[in-house]
Amino acid sequence: MPAESQRDFFEEHGYLIIDDLLSSDELDMCRSEIERLHVLAADLEATGKPEARQFQREPHAEATHQDDGLPLLRKVENTGQFSEPFRTLSTHDRLIPVIQQLIGPDLLLYRSTLMLKPAHHGSAHALHQDSAYWPMEPPTLVTVSIALNEATAENGCIQVIPGSHKWGLQEWGLITRTDDAITSRDDIDVSKRIDVPLRAGSAVCFHSLMVHGSGANQSPHPRNTALYAYFSPVVRYAPKEGQPTQRSFPVIAGLDGQAEFTLTAS
Ligand SMILES: O=C(O)CCC(=O)C(=O)O
């Protein structure tokens, strides 16, 4: 799709698919890095290091460990801190021009996360808007979720309600993550929800007001994704009471090539 049509599609529907973003070599590298991060999680836990908190265990699995003895994880936050390959992936040269088309040339990174759904275990993620939880205004961030394995309805691919980024910011409460969670709200027409299946290496970008979630993994295949949220420096940091008044974010593009940019609450 030409760049201009990509932007039009995103503005109309709130999401955009990028087919075949990663090569098979890049996918292999991501998969071995995920294995290394599981080993690291086990080490950090065993030695009681505070960084272990960035590695979240799958909350609804009966087992605590995979068959190979490594912890059953559902999420790794701030991957750039622990992993050079996942830090580099946030600057991928086929991805960044697409994000720049959507929100402009200067890009900061709000979040870098691995969302892991182990085979048979990965729990669902109830519908929500990311901006309901993020202290950033206006709510115009863009997240990309890169499929590191094939993502299907059976293994819990992303689900979206197309056009819901135009609903405005709403309250969603605590995000339910049980096996069958769809939404904790009774006023949402879930019949409009669609699955976004992706080939391994393809990606979906979505607006931070897009209503989205994901199903449980009921399949024998893992569903692992690398998730990055970007924003333009027109977005302000608006912390809630008790949160720090300043926060620094990695610069991904523009802003005179500086490594980090610090935002202060106004
Ligand atoms: O990747 C998923 O399963 C859902 C992720 C998600 O909705 C989020 O982190 O906001």
C-alpha cells in the first residue's frame, strides 16, 4: 500500500498491517533472544535482583515452569534494558518510516515490551484503550505489535474494534486477564471485534485510543510478539499524583540525534 494510503487507512480504521516486516533470519534471532531472556529471568529471580520485576510470570497457568525448566513468562517490560536485539528492533529501518508516516518525523519510545503467550497457557487480555492507562496527552501514541510466531485466533492474536479510536478516551478499569476475558464492560458491542491474524514477521500498528485486546492461547504453539509504543514530541507527559514529575524517553528518530529526551510535567 502506498505511504499516503497507509496513513488514510490508519486514520479511518485506527490500525494498519505491515506484512513481512522481518526476514526469517531476524525472526530466528528474536526467537533465540527470547530463550536467552527466559534464562536471564530465572537467574534474576534466583539471585533476588530487582530487575526480576520486569519479567512477569503467566498468571493463569497451573504450571510455573516450561517443560525445559525455564519460567513460564507472559511479559518482559523495558526489553531495551536487557536486550540489544530488542533495542535495535525498535529502530527497524522498514518500520520507522511507517510510524513516521503516521505521527511525524520525530519519534520517542514510550514502551518496549515482549508479550509472550506460551503454548496452552497464554491468558487473554480484555478489551481496552492503552491511553486510558498512560500519562501522556494528547492520546495520540502508536503501538506496533510484531508477530514473532504466526499469530492466529487459536493462539491469541490481537483483536481490534475497527474505528473505535474515534470513540474518545474512556474508562476501562483493571484489565482482566483470565482465560476467557473479553471485556468487563457491558456497553461494548463485541460483535464488531475482529481478529488480526499475522504471519510470523508481520506486524500491526494501532492508535493508542484503539479498543483492542487478545484471546487466550488454546493451541500447542506459542504466540510471542515484540511490542513498541512511539510518540511525537507534541505529546506531553502528564503524570498522575504520586508519579515522578520528569521522565526520560529514548529518541528513535529526529530530535537532532540525541539519545534521550526528558519531559517535565507542566
Ligand atoms: O499482545 C497482547 O496480547 C495484548 C497486548 C495489549 O493489549 C497491551 O499491552 O495493551
